[in-house]
Amino acid sequence: MLQYLLVTAKGIAMGAADVVPGVSGGTIAFISGIYEELIETIHKLDLGFFELWKSRNFSTAWKEYNLGFLVSLFGGVAISILSLAKLITFLLSEYPIFVWSFFFGLVIASIFYVGKQIEKWNFKIIVALILAVAFAFMITLAKPLASGDSVWYLFVAGFIAIIAMILPGISGAFILLLMGAYKTVIGTLTDLGEGLSTLNWQQFSGALLKILVFGAGAIIGLKAFSKVLNWMFKYHKNLILSVLTGFMIGALNKIWPWKEVLEYRIDSHGEKIPFLEKSILPNQFENPQLFWAIIFMVFGFLAIFLLEIIAVKKEKA
């Protein structure tokens, strides 16, 4: 029981990381020493669980597939995400420049963290980096293909964002942000918590449906990508790291704190929210709050820097 509580605590740390763009839940798993067990358990999980349950018993199947570990870990992740979602929603609404500045600093630090792991530079690696930068930047300029709160789009977002649970250095929240689904997912989690606490069944059921769709996409994506991405990371590590680095560099435009709204849309709550934006210089913004923005960028950068120090110490130990 004590071991499971410790795993739950690590899951809480992973959940906190997954809520914030720029910090990877996979990185937290790596730092806390459960990354390999997580990947191995996910790889092993299949329908053979039910066959073993039928031929032996439930307890044997549960232990064989290490489900106690998974339930404890993802239980901690869920607790953390649900606890922080409302806070993040409030901060994005009341202090958007501060929040995006903090996120910007996180991603800048993540770029250095992932990029410096490239052990050997060559023409192929440089080309991959440049192409990834260009591709990610073009995505940030493109008009979203769908609103972030449509059901099918949430499924796709969950399918792709789960990569953060597989490779250290990739932030699932950052991928959601790039896809335009971050605010929707955070808002839905907030609605889920509020609906449960106020016993508002309509609010709770609507949010739960969206979360289940998002979760279904994440589960399918986890099984589909885990073996492939781990194989690529094992045999083509430098290439993958260069693509990830370029992807984050090109996507910085998406989290630039100062934006001009070009087009609005109406969300599922009937509220008018930004749909298409473009980055502008701070001096073109009505109240840029530049001093505090820089402070929060530095805080974000230092957060990743400290995580890296912890990881290095753990690796040496």
C-alpha cells in the first residue's frame, strides 16, 4: 500500500506537469524513476488480461499485468489535473500575459533541454530540424480546421497529445495548445469538477462525455504509438530529437504572450472567444506589462532548468 501511495504521488507530479504547456509528464516519469516500468506495462497490456482472468483468476491477471501500478499512477494524474484545471482556467482568464509568458519560458527551456541531447549533428539532422521548424510555424499561422470543443476533434487531440506520456521532453499540454484544444480541455475538466461538486448533472454529464471521448483517443493513441515511437527513439534518437526541437522552436509563435485577435468564434457555452490570432510586438499591445512578463518567462525557464538538475543528479546516483 505504501508503494502504491508513492506511485500515486508521482502520478500527481506527472498530472501537474501535463497541465502546463512546456513541461512533459514523460520527463517527470523519467526523473522519478518509473519511466521504464510505465512503458513496459503499457506495451504488455492487451486482451490477454481477460484470457488470464478466465483461465486463472482476477488477482493473478491483475498482478501479471501490473495494473495496481497503472491505476495508482493514473489515479494520481487524474487527481492532479482535476485539481489544477480550475486554477489554470482562472489564471488564463484574469492574467493571460503572465500565464503565456510563463509558458513561453517553459518551452524555451525545453528547447535547450531536448536539443542538447542530440549527440551527433550532420546534414540530415540539420535538414530535419529546419523542416520541423517550418512545419510547426506554418501550423501556428493556419486557421484551425475545427473548433477545439467539437467531439471528433477532442478524440484526435487525445490521440496525438498522449505522445507526452511516451517520450520525455514532449509536453502533451503543449501539443493541445498547438492544436487549439488546450483551453477546451482545461475548461471541460473545470466543468466536470464544478458539476460534481454542485451536483449539476447536465454540466457533469456533458463534460464527462467530452473527457471520455478525449480519453478514448488517448488510450488508442497510447497503444498505437508506444512501440513505434520507442523504436524510433531507440534507433533514430538524434533524428527524433532534432524534429522535436524544431517542432518546439517553430511553435513558439503559438504561445507568444501578445496577440491581436483577427477572428472570434462562439463556444459551446455561447461565449465569444478568440479563434484566429496573430503575434504582435509588446509596444503594439494596449497594456503589455513587459516587466512582469519577462519575470514570469524567467520563472518558467528556471522551472525546467531545476528539473534538469534533478534528472542529472538522479542519473549520476
